[in-house]
Amino acid sequence: MFNEEMLLAFFFFLLGAILGSFGNVVIYRLPKNQSVVKPRSHCQSCHTIVAWYDNIPIVSWILLGGKCRSCKASFSIRYPFVEFLTASLFCAAFLQYGLSWTLLEYLIFIFGLVICTFIDFDHMILPDEFTLSGVVLGLAGAWLNPDRSLLESFIGVLLGGGFLWLIAFLYFLFTKNEGMGGGDIKLLAWIGAILGWKAIPFVIMVSALTGSAIGIFIALKTKGGLKTAIPFGPYLALAALVYVLGGQTLALSYFSFFLPGF
């Protein structure tokens, strides 16, 4: 028998799936400077408008076998994956934080991170519409949310963005090549605005380890060497999500061990 918490968890799963469906539109259109509102979703092969009953998140893709109803052209499995991923993250965030101001902030944060992750995978860019707006929203949320500190949020912006800016500057100084894009700097500043400055060491460590491991694997597989370019934004986003959904306790314990009193 469903209790109230299970019903709410299901509601947030559905909400995440719906926003994930819209997120697919943003991921595809925003880098092309196209409107995310119109025209309506349509098949890229036959240009037939997708009917509402063929646009139900996750379900429609399964029922149609991942194909267009009209021309039978295949739809990428990434569409339902993004919907399911966003839905699962929304549900997990609710179960972690319950109905609270913090939950609202984290749902917006998760939605933005998912979109930025896949845009970065596709185009190796992180749109200012999300990163810079995220910094502003993060600072505003810290001011409004009694469970967060505006000072910690502001320091998080400076520490997050400043750290990656310094790394990028030093790399360019010694190699005369750009090793990190400005989008990554803005993304970590956004993460700092939402999670506070104490989260930054954890996010940097986890993203660096994950990104290095995957980067080495890709370099070996493609034989491109250590100069193989990979987007770093998805690993920053992954580390931030780990922190939000369970890594916070571990990170703060680790932080307190080395810097007691902070």
C-alpha cells in the first residue's frame, strides 16, 4: 500500500521525467540558437509533428520501439535515458531532503546539470544561460534559504571559479595552449554558489579522478595520446551530484579531519 512519501516520490519521478523530456529539446536546440518552445517536437527524418500520445516521457519510446510512428526512423535511446536519469535524480533528491527550500534549489540545480552535461558531451561548450544564471540563482537562494549561508555561497563562487581560472592561467603560461575552457570555470563557480565553498575540494577531487581515469581510457582506445580533448564539465557535474545525493557527509567528515574547527 502506498504511503504519502511513496506517492510524493512517484510525483517527483514523473516531474523529473517531464522536465527531462523538455531537457532533450533544450540540449538539441540551445547550441543551435533555436527556440526551445517552437516549433513543436517533430521527427528529424520526415518532419511529422510528434503527437502528444507519442511524446509521453519514457513510455512512448518503449511502446514505439524507439521509432517514428510515420516513417519508422529510429529515435536515439538517449531521449528516454535523459528522461529516466532526470526522473531518478529528482526522486532521489526528494527522498534525501524532503519537501523543503533546499529541495527546490537542488531540483533546479539537477535539471541544469543534466542539460549542461549532454551539451558539453555533444559540443564541448557549457552555455552561459545556465552557468552564469546558476551563479545568480545560487546566491539568491542562499540569501532566501535559512538553511544556507550567503557568505559560504559567495566564497564558493570565488573559490570554485578562482581555482579553475588559476589552473587554466598557469597551464597557458607554461604551455601557451588553452587547457580548460571558460565554461568549466563558470560551472564550478555555479557549483560553489549552490553547495558552498566546503564542497569545492570534494568536487575538484572527484571530478579530477573520474575525468583522468576516463580520459586515459579514451586516449588509449582512440590512440590519440594525452592531448585527446575531453569535456570536463560532465565530471564536475557528476561530482556535484554525488555530493548532493550522499557524498556531503563523507566530504564534510574528510574536511573536518584535516581542518578541524572549519
